[in-house]
Amino acid sequence: QVQLVESGGGLVQAGGSLTLSCAASERTFSSYSIGWFRQAPGKEREFVSAISWNGGSTYYGDSVKGRFTISRDNAKNTVYLQMNSLKPEDTAIYYCAAGQGSSWFPGAYDYWGQGTQVTVSS
């Protein structure tokens, strides 16, 4: 069982930046791919980004390419999502998830955090 805790959400103005963190207490964290998803009210969960277990491969959804950067520090059992040039449409609850392979599909992930709210004001 991998327990994930997201942090770093908050309120920011359009054009601003935030960095989200996804932390786990288990040493096996480093063997998992990690994905970030988001869900806005009334919308389906959307793929944001993913990173392979060793950080060698990264993936991004079309809506965040060029603005968001995913990275990981396995020594700290933490994955980061650096979000720049934020837009009001980025407003959502952001979730991190752990799975055996990097995927855009939520069902590919076995463990999920509780989420952190990101609100971008115009």
C-alpha cells in the first residue's frame, strides 16, 4: 500500500506559478511511475502529466505542455509539478497517483492521494 499526500495548492493570479508536491512514506515509491491528474467541478478527471520510476521519461497533456514540468526526487520520495503561466482554466483539484507504468489513463494507477485545490483567478 502506497500512501500519497499532495501539497502546494492554493490561490494564484493568472500568469503566476505554483509547485505541487506528491510525497510518500514508503521506500517502494521509487519503483512506481507517478501521474498527476486534475478534476474541475462538473468535468471528468483529466491527465496532466506523468513520470517514469527513474525520471527518465515524462509525459504531458496537451493543455499543459510548455507550461508545466514534472520531476521527482526518489531520495525524498517526492514528485513535483512545477506549474507556470497559470490560467483560470487550470483551476481544479489536482491528484497524484502511483502505478506500474506511466499512462494518461486513470485506471492504470493503483494508489491515489486526496488531492490539493488549485485556484487561478483572472
